[in-house]
Amino acid sequence: MDAALVWFRRDLRLADHAALYAALTAAGRVHCAFVFDTAILDALPDRADRRVEFIWESVAELKTELEKRGATLHVRHGPAQDEIPRLAQALGVAAVFANHDYEPAALARDAQVARALRQAGIAFETHKDQVIFEKAEVLSLAGTPFSVFTPYKNAWLKKLTPFFLQAYPTEKYLGRLAREDAQPLPALEAMGFQRTNLRTLGIPAGMSGATKLYADFKKRLHEYHERRDFPALKGPSYLSVHLRFGTISIRKLAREAHYAASRGAQVWLSELIWRDFYFQILHHHPRVVGHAFKPAYDALPFPNDKSLFAAWCEARTGYPLVDAAMRQLNQTGYMHNRLRMVVASFLVKDLLIDWRWGERYFADRLNDFDLSANNGGWQWAASTGCDAQPYFRIFNPVTQSQKFDPGGKFIRKYLPELKGCDDKAIHAPWTLTAEKQLQAKAVLGRDYPLPVIDHAIQRERALTLYGRAIKR
């Protein structure tokens, strides 16, 4: 094959890149491209979207690295289904290479691209890259997809061999990149977007950002199992947004976690396996997009009080851990994983709001939003999904706060209006007398909201609502 085009998507790196390796070993000249797809961008509700800026920064770095090698990155702004076939024809390539995407909208887009390329006599070839195992690679002994995580994990680990973890040695073949003049990179503003607080927050983008974060996490990996549930501690890897946009290889992370002999590494590997698990759920059960995995729960009669939903979104529920978590999300685009479970449970089982409302709010605001994981996590919390917590298990937001932020350090960071409360009262400031509230400068109804609901009462309402759904 004389020439090929690699279409970068959720894989903004040069190292250990399946589609890039396939193209480099198949063609004499390899061009590279990225499309700021207006079909995705135009649907975003906010023109100051950290994800777009993160992608832009990562694309800029990828382009620079290619240009150091005498190549370039063709960057387009428009509908990908039009831009890729047009570019492929202009470059005269025989094939376009890309990595698999698994989301329904992406599959539809890729089908359109494949048709357009086929009409032009150009092949379209895709490869597995963003997961270790995909689609039907891990099945039960009966040959059916798993819907419970632990058996899936056991089968995943049993199937795992060094072959599935080895890196694609792209570096050996980068000399086959097409020699081209540098191409322009559209400015964020030219695409209708604005700079955000991404840099102020210290969220490093690109391959270099992923490398920096991972190097730091490796020092803490062996303590991961002890620190991961405490939002005031530096416990997580903070690599989720990098996995989302592929600035680091999942094979690299899974390989190092698998071979590290520590409890922390094993627990972190389980989290990476959960990621594969939700990808395969989306593949086998695409109806989960918009529907409960468990059909009996598909039409739970949630009251869906819009004022309560607004209080949750705006971090004024009167429950400090919930509000601190929502402020973290609103201010940074990130939320600690333990807190994602807490606020999801609170929305669905305390406020009695449909889980899909929360799922959409997260989708609009999370830097690391990934359809399969976001949907899986929300359905887990709502007890509507595969291997979800039983509906009668309902997080108590106060005891969760006392257990995972015992000194109130995380709460004080995001709710400075409560910093005068002692370590006990900060979890439930309504327990303070009026005099103590004045002393703490945390008067309820003035400095901080009164609780919008009573957890004990709402818990009983949730149990009744779910119980009736089961009995139908």
C-alpha cells in the first residue's frame, strides 16, 4: 500500500497506538488527521467546555510531536463524516485507519464514513485500542455475555496473557510518516469556544500530561486501596480524562498494574476491568442508553421535583458532603469516585429524581465523561443496572460523610461557609443550636441552606417506590 491516513479520535498519542501501528506497517507513507467534529461540538451546552480545551491542548501537542519528525497533523473543523472522506481523497490514500469506538452515535458516524470511503474506492480499517478486551472476547462458559462483574473479572483475568498487554511498537516505524509541511491548527475561539480554568486547576493535557500524572501515581499505587475512598486524600490516579481521550495507553496501565505485586495495584486493576465491563455491557445491550438495564425499573414513577433537582445541581441541598461534591464538579469538571456514588444515590433515592436526569448532568460537566462508564455508574447507584447495588441499600449522606471525610477537610475546601463548624457538626450542621450556628458563622437559611429533605422519610418513600415496581 502506497499511502494511508490515520484518523485520530479517542487516542491522542503516538506510542502504543493500534491503528497507527497498523497503518505504519501496511503503507509506505502515513498521513495523520484529527477532526473537531461539529456533530459533537454543536450539541455541547457550554461554549467554555474544559473537555474541548483539553482536546485542543492534546491535539496541539500531538501535532507538535509529529512535526518534530517532519510530518504533520491535518486538523479539520466540521462534520467528521464529510471531512475524513474529503481529506482521504485529497491525499490520495488507499485506506483510512482508526481505532474502534463503541458508542451508538460513533458507530453510526463510522458507518457513514465507511460508505463514503467505499464509494471512493478507499478502505476503512479499525482496530481495538481503548480496552483490553472488547465486545464478545470475554464470555461465560455458556457463550453468553456477563451481566455480573465478579464472574466477568474472573474470566477476564483467566483470559489475560502477555499478548493482550504488549505495546504496539510504533516508534520503530515512525520514519514512514509522510513528510509534509506543517498544517494550521484552528484556534479555540475560531471554533466558537472559550478558554476555561483548565490550566488554573492544574489539569495537564496531552501525552506529557498523562506521563506526568502517571509517574506521580506510581509512587502512590501501592496505597491505592487504602486511600481511594477519601476525597480529601491524594488517592486516585487522576488519569480518567487521559484514558477518555487516549493520551495514555490502557495496555500500559493494565500491564503495570497486573505485574505490580501489591494490594493497591490489584484494586486499581479491578477498576480498569470495571471499565472494560461497562464497554461490553454497552456493546451487548445498547438499549441501556436511555433505558434501565432491568426492564422492571424502566418506568419507575419518580416524582421528579424540578426544584429539588435544581438544588442538587446548584449544590444547595443542605447536606454538606453532597453539596461539596457538586461544587467540586461544577468548579472543576471532576468528582471523586466515592462521591459520584454518594451524590447519585442521593439524587435518586433521597430526592426521588430519575437517574437519567443526573446522568445527563454529569455527561455535560465531567471532564472524563464516558458514555459506558457514566451510564453504568448511574444505573449501579439507581439499582436499575447490571450488578447494581440492591434497591434497599441506600447511602446515608451523613454517615458517608462521617466515614470518608471524618475531619471535614474536603467539605471545608468546597464549602468554606461551614469552616467554623466543628468536626462533628460539619457533617450535619442542622444539629447545631441557633447559638452554635451564630458562633460558627454558619446560620442555616442564611449562610448555608436548611436540608431540602429528611433522609429517613425519603428512604422509606424510595423503598416503597422500588418495591411496588418489583411486584408489578
